[in-house]
Amino acid sequence: HGDIKDASTLMRRCFNIEYLDFNGVMSLQNDVLIIAIIKRSLNLRYLEISHNNIGDEVIEMLAYTCYKLKHFELDSCSFVSELL
């Protein structure tokens, strides 16, 4: 298993990412890592983050950052408000 340090190193080197699929594989326990990834992924077109413990802050960051996003899946994320 990698840690946040490994992930942040990866993101510094891979800032042109267009496709990310984190469907339950990261078991995200907080929003810090995914927000850091989103902030650096301005070319992101596809994002799958279903089955993780993320919150509303992630969705807000997507709205303000990822203008090129065409496909987004967010199933079974219990900490995201239904109103979003």
C-alpha cells in the first residue's frame, strides 16, 4: 500500500492526467488526498470515485477546478450531501 506521500509525489509528476478511476480501491478516509489530486488535474476528463468516504468538499473542488470533466461517477459515497 502507498501512502499520502507516495501519492503526492506521483501527482507532482503526473499533472496532465485525464482519466482516474478510484472506485473503492483507495478507501479514501478523508478528502485531503483526492482534493490535492483534483487541484493538479486540470485536464481531467473522467473521474470515478464511487465507494469511498469522501465529502462535499471534493464535489465543490471539482466544480471549481475540472472544467474539462465529461464523465463523473459518485455512487455509494455516504458523506456527500444529496442536495449536491
